Amino acid sequence: MSTPSLLILPGDGIGPEVMAEVRKIIDWYGTNRGLAMDVSEDLVGGAAYDVHGVPLSDETMEKAQKVDAVLLGAVGGPKYDDLDFSVKPERGLLRLRKEMDLYANLRPAQCFDALADFSSLKRDVVAGLDIMIVRELTSGIYFGEPRGISVNANGEREGVNTQRYTESEIARAARSAFELAKRRNNKVCSMEKANVMESGILWREVVQKVHDEEYPDVELSHMYADAGGMQLCRWPKQFDVIVTDNLFGDLLSDVAAMLTGSLGMLPSASLGAPMANGRPKAMYEPVHGSAPDITGQGKANPIACVLSFAMALRYSFDLGAEADRLEAAVEAVLAKGLRTADLMQADGGTPVTTTEMGDAIIAALDASL
Ligand code: IPM
Ligand code: MG
């Protein structure tokens, strides 16, 4: 296969800081594992707005369509709060997801042993936790029409968003979940609100049908999404893979994130259909946001972004063993007690800056050779 190509979009807030650490790791793989990558960098979000007047230029969009994988930092910040909705930083991210058709968003929630006491839940509830949320990412209420704010017949303003799903949109998200489950613990729980939403009734039917026809050997259950949120907090280890729609997935993945102790730890992969070279359309990003309150202070935790690159190694480049190596390096650094600011509440530990955390991961990678 050709040299893997990677488009880096650091974005706003802490995005550039955490991405700088990932670039060191990419270089490490080039030097030490013979993994040359064709890396380019561009603007997204507020950073793109400042230069181009839009949160994602057409040229950047075109580049994203051509590379093997996009790696994105974060978008948004108070500076852009008053911008028109159509040019807000988040629109850049949503355009990438939609136009690349990245319908399957994989959000693992894994509790590192060294961090089991950081969760707001008890240690035995979260220790050893390893679940995967598959969030549908290109449809549902995020993109449904009609939408907007208008004045109704009574002269009152009215805000409208539409939850809309087609059978094929549900089916392809379900397939992603079943495929993942086969490589994990073979269990899928599908979440919707079939008790109040027609789109939820259809969701449940289609997931069941894909299961019965294509994946009868995977264990499938269904849960209302509100109960799912409750169960995630009560006993999260009952789950293996959770598949859900765009909005519920947004909420439930933040809940799952807190089980692991810090939002600064969680990576994600957004995958679409295979390209001509067999690799899936893909974008990788940390689940955390741009964290304007700590930007530029060396406090950001680069681990979510580093682990997002590990997901790229696994899902785009089929380098599972190298992804394992990077994840083990992160685990080793945490086990040593190194802690960025977000991880400092519980066990003391050794405070480190963003850069020091990156360097420590590199040292652990060196030690793995
Ligand atoms: C996420 C974020 C985004 C979303 C925002 C930044 C548009 O919360 O990726 O979970 O709502 O999808
Ligand atoms: Mg979110």
C-alpha cells in the first residue's frame, strides 16, 4: 500500500497543544518503526474562520476527502460565541462528518487501572471497564430537515429540529456495531426511545432485522436510552458495545466518559465506507472539547488525542500491534503516577505539563523497543 497520508487539523483552544504531542509520536513511529507518513496540516473551526471567514474552507474539505485519515484536535471558544450559527466553529466539524459520510462514531470508554479512583463512581463499578459506544454520526436530529427558528401563526418564535432516520442509515450503523462486537465480547445493546418516538420504533426494528439476518450469533438487547443512561451509571460493565443514534450517542458518550475519570482520556474514531484503496474514510478526534479555560497553560491532557492516533493505527492502517504498543505506553506512564492537571484531584501523583506528558509517552515507547 502507498505511504499513509494524514491531515492534521489542530483547531482551537487546547487542540494545537495536544496535537503537538501527537506529532512527536507520529515522528517517533517514522524513526523507530519505519512508519513513514505523509503528514499535512490545515485549519478548522475558529482558526479557519479567522483566516477564511468560514470554519472549514472548500480546499481543506477537498484535502480531507483525499487523505487516508484526518486527525482533529478541537473546535470552538468564547471568541466565536456571537458568530452567526452558519459559521460557528462547530459547523466545520459537522461539515467534515457529513461530507465524508462518517456514519459510525466509535467512542471507547476504557478505565485505566491507575485511574480507577478518579471516577465519581466507586472503584469496583469502573475498574477494568472496557465498553464501546457506536454513535450514528451523519443523520438524526443533528442534520434533519426542516430545522430553524421562525415566527409561527401566533406571531411567536418557534425553534424546530427534526429527528429523521432511514432504514439504510440505521442498518449501516448497526452493522458497524455488530462487526465490532464480533472482535470483542460479542454483545450489542441498542438504545433509542421507541416508547415515544417513531424513529425509535424504526431504529429498534431495523437493528433487530440486521441482527437476525446477518449476525444471529451476536447477543443483542434493546434499551430505552434514558434507562441506558441510568444503567451506565449503575453497572456499566454489563455492556460491551452500545449502538445508538446521533443525539443519544452524544449524551451517553459523555456519561460513559466520566466513568473513566476524565474527559481528557477518551479518543474517538469516525468511520465511513471503504475508499478505493480499501481503507475506510476516517477522522480521529479526542472526545473532549477545546477547553478555553485552560488553553495555553500547559495543563491540557494530550492522552485522548494520543489514543485517537492509536485508533488511527488500528482502524485505518491495520496496525493493531502498534496501536497496542502506544496504548501500553500510555498505561505505563499513568501507572508511574504522572498526572496532568485534570488528573490531579485524587491520588496526588506527579504533576506534569502537556509537553512533559508527551515526552513521558515517548520515553515509554522507547522502552518498548
Ligand atoms: C461531540 C461534540 C460535538 C457534537 C460538538 C462539538 C458539535 O459534543 O463530538 O460529542 O455535538 O457532536
Ligand atoms: Mg459531545
